[in-house]
Amino acid sequence: MNIIHDEEDLRFYAVIEGDEAELTYTYPESGVMDFDHTFVPEGSRGKGHADKLVQSGLDYARSQNYQVIPSCPVVGAYIKRHPDYRDLVQPE
């Protein structure tokens, strides 16, 4: 799966069987990424594509020394399953 970071449209995406899967985000404040939506086309769900998108987004945030807000439940669930990313979560 080839994940592309489209910084202009604030998203990570991949083309899967002709459809796009994506993880979108915003920058609510300097140094913070709010991952707000994950979408995988229905026919491609359950194959780990969302996890790969989330991992790419979190790895990018880490490489830029950003904190993250997991507004999307998919991102929050991924962080719970992968505690090595918990240090990225912005304190409330």
C-alpha cells in the first residue's frame, strides 16, 4: 500500500482498488495535529488499511515533533493498541 502525504489537502491517502482511503487532519495550534477522520472504502475494510494510514500519520507527527489529538475514534483505538504512540497525545 503506497501512502501519500498530501500536505496541501491535510491528509494521508492511498488508492486501493481504484478508490481512495484517507486519514485527514488539521493544525488547531502550532505543533499539534488533530487527526479527525479516517475513511476506507467499504469493500476494502477489515484488511488493515486504516491502521497503515494511522501509523503513517503518527510516524509523521513524531518526525516533526508534533503532539496529536486523536479526534477520530479509529486513531484513538490505534493508539490504545500501540502504547508506544501514547507519548504523542497532547495532554488535556
